[in-house]
Amino acid sequence: MVNFLTVIIALICILLMLVVLIQNPKGGGVDSTFGGQGANQMFGAAKSTDFIEKLTWGLAIALFAMCIVTVLVVNGQSVGDGSLVPLQSQ
């Protein structure tokens, strides 16, 4: 279960990096390098930047939530005396 959550967190991180890189640093809209002209024509300049901004916030919130869920799952895998299960046996 923890491995699955770790993979999901990694995918969210990669998507978040891509979405942040697509954004224009001056706030002008989607960068034309990543197909911004098509997005501007299809959605309009304002709608495409709103979508990218909402996607950025959504991915950031999802990353935060998945990290909290992973901590809760790891803490739920405890031994009867309250100590955590060791990740590696020594």
C-alpha cells in the first residue's frame, strides 16, 4: 500500500513540475513551446491560463493530501507496543 501511494505521489510531482513549466512567467498565458497557440485558440487566452492555474492548485492540494494519507498509513502499520515496524531488519 505504501509503495502504491509513493508511486501516486511521484506521478503527481511530475505532473506538477510539467504544469509549472508550461506556465508563462509573466502571467501572459500558456507557453507556445508546449502547444499554447492551440490552447489559446480553443479556450481563449484567459480560459487557458485559468485552467492551468486551477490545475496547478489542484495538483498541489492533491500532493499535500497524498502525503498526509501516506503518513497516516505508515503510522497505522505499527506493532502492538506502539513502535513503528522497522523498514529494514538489522
